Amino acid sequence: MTQSPIVLTGGGKRIGLALAQHFIDQQQPLIISYRSYYPAIAQLEQAGVTCLYADFSTDQGIVDFATAVMAITPVLRAVIHNASDWQAEGSAQTLGSTLDKMMQIHVKVPYLLNHQLAPLLSQSGLAGGDIIHLTDYVAERGSDKHIAYAASKAALDNMTRSFARKLAPAVKVNAIAPAMIMFNEHDDAVYRHQALDKSLMKIEPGPGEIISLVEYLLNSRYVTGRTHGVDGGRPLR
């Protein structure tokens, strides 16, 4: 690899897939994690992306993924934490299981991977590496239906500042906090109208907004320890 690769967790669908396709277009070497083998994974592999199966539900699965990455490359350009889950209270799982699951994927995974992969990110000198956490608008606002989810994203938001302090000046660490970026195919017209009405801009912006911000953060040599909202002015409603 002539360029240092970027690690992207959860690159098989939605925003993660859009980011992966963008990096392919930029001829940026890329390593992604996936847990479910979506059809898009085969397409990414054909395009030259290194796709690694990862079971982040266990600590050993996190360590195994980091070990696999370190076996591929001694240097990383960036780690983008996109892997996520969205589980409400009152589902089939107990409240304790819901909290454990949200904290595992949104807190422990980036916590352990950042520690293990930091030496690879630090190889390129001043501001040569990046960590980007994908958090959520609800990390600041809270959520009465997704309390554990919101709490875990808030913890990830806080870790952004802690890792920025720890890894500077070699590695910049930032967070992106989206609200509604793109609908699912099964979302009906009523839900879409209600979701759009929650922001000032009242549009479905699409993943291009996240891609543009990721590129800005990667190109910056000075921005670190900050959370960047992509929410259409929703906090002002």
C-alpha cells in the first residue's frame, strides 16, 4: 500500500457504506469491519477493500480485530468508529442487557481499539493520524425511548475529548453527531414528515454531509477534541 489505510468499523451499510464507496473513489486504502455479510461486502472486496469479520460483542472479538489490522499494516491514516446499534428499552432483552449491549458497541469497542491502534496512528508525525467517533444528536439532548443508547453515545462523546488530550499532537480526535441523515426504505410518509419537521432545514441531507465533514477533519491539522453537529439546526427547534 502506497498510502496508509483507514480503518472504518461498520462499513457494510448506510453511512458506513457511503464512506467506504467515497474512499474507493479517492483510491484510499481501506480496512472495514463487518459482522453480517451484506451483499455490499462482496462488492467492496471486489473493489480492493480489505473486509474483516469482527464480532464486537466480546472483548476478545475486539482484540482479534485489532490484531488482524496490525498484521496487515504498521501504519494507519485514521480510524473511523461507525459501528453502531440502536436498541430501545422495553424490547425482548432485559434492561441490564440493553445497557450492556449499547455500552459494548459504542464505548468499549472504540475505547479498546483506540488504545491498541494508537501506535499505528502515531507513525506519521504531527497531526498525521485521526480518530473520528460517530456519536449522535441525542448524546446532548437525551432520549426517553432510547436511554441506554443515548447514554452510550454521550460516553463516546466524552471519550473524544479524553483521547484528544492523550494522543495529541500526533493524532487528532473528533466526533460527528448526526441527527436524521437518511431514511430507511421502510419508513412511511407520516414518519418521514414528522422526522423532517424536527429540524430547521427540513430536508433529508444524505450521507454526503457526513463525507464532507470527514474529509474536512482529515485535512485539518488543528481541529481536535471537538464534536461537530450535523443536525439541520435541530437543537434550535
